[in-house]
Amino acid sequence: MTKRIFLTMLIVMLLQILLFNYFDGSKADLTGYMIVSGIPIGNKFVVLGTWYMFFSGLSFLSLGYLRQYISGYGVYLMIREKSRVKLGLRRIRNLMILIFGLSLIQFLFSIVFAFITNEEQAFFYDDFQSLIWIAGLYMMSNFVLIFIQMALELHVTEEVSLLLTNVYVLFSVSLGGVLLSTQKLTWIIYFLVPNFGMYVRSDVLEVGGISTVNAYIVLTVMTIILTVLTYRRLKKIDLI
């Protein structure tokens, strides 16, 4: 990741936090909940747009992450690499580190912003476990979504994979709000990954929300499946 792209992501994070605070300043505290609170079940579109800023930045940042790699310098590595599994897992690991690192910076910016603005600054130490649970889901959800985009690039063009992933994200968030508000066909929510990392839509906040345990299971299974499929596809491309 170049310095220019990194600075762009920092600007996106700062702008996102400012907008979150503008639309709902009550979340500007030292817990980091401003970032993982997510979108209310009622689907407020201004909040949806603000939440979407960070993911869209990640999505564009990851454009061609694997496709360009295997058609460039990665070709020589794949020829020399004895274990294709090792090479594939290395790329997946780097992607995970990047996404988790940027997400942690998000939390840090949120906390620093709350400290500077001196707004309420409530510490939820009695509910610290809940924060860890939902923060983990937030980061893991982002990783799985970008992993999906990366895997799609091995089958379609980079632009198409970008479009498909982002349409899925926006559709999932909108439909998830409807399902949770009506409490009908809620099992479908477990196919809508973007909702997993939202505190206001989880069972951490209220009964009837997304089960965090089930969400972790779904994300883990998806990660394993995506890893296997990506490796198999890479192996075929390598043989061409």
C-alpha cells in the first residue's frame, strides 16, 4: 500500500468519524462504539452512506489485490515456490493484517476524537467483553467481504467483482434492517454478512438481534471455504 493510498484512507476515516458525530454525537465516547455501532434497524440512509465510506475505501484499495499479483511479479514466485498453499496463505494473511490494521486505526481515531471533543466520554468497562465481541465481528466481516471480492477477481474482471461485492453489501444492509424490524425470516440474515459487525443489530444490544456466536461460526466457515476455493483456482491458473 502506497503512502498516497494510506493517506487517502486516513482522510476517509476522519471524514467518516466527523459525519458519524454530526448525525449522532451521542456515540462519540471513548469506547470506540461510534465505529461498530452500525446502522439502525430503521435503515437511516445518511448513516448508511457514512458507514459505507470505510468499506468502499477498503474495496477500492483491494481492487486487483490478487488478480494483478498473479499476472505480475507473483507469476515468478509461483514458479519458484515449492508450496502453492504457502504462497496463497501468505497473500490471505497480508490481506487480513491490512484490514485489521486499518480497522484498529479507525477505533483509535474514534477514541482520540472523543477525547478532543470532550463529549460525554463514557467508559463501558462493565461491558468491555461486548465491545471485544462486536469489534472482532466488525473486522472479520470486513475481511470476509474483501476476501469474497478477491476470490471473484479470479473468475471475472476486477471491475465486475468490485461492483458485485459492493452491490451485495448495500443490498444486505438494507434487507437486514427490514428483516430485523419485522422479525420475519430472520434466518436469512446469516447470509447477509455486512450486518454481523453492527452493534445495534446484534444480540449484544437486544434480544432478537443477530447471534454473535452464530455470526462467528458463519464467518469462520466462509473463510475456510474461500481459502480452499481460492487455492484451487490459483493452482489451475498456475497450470495455464
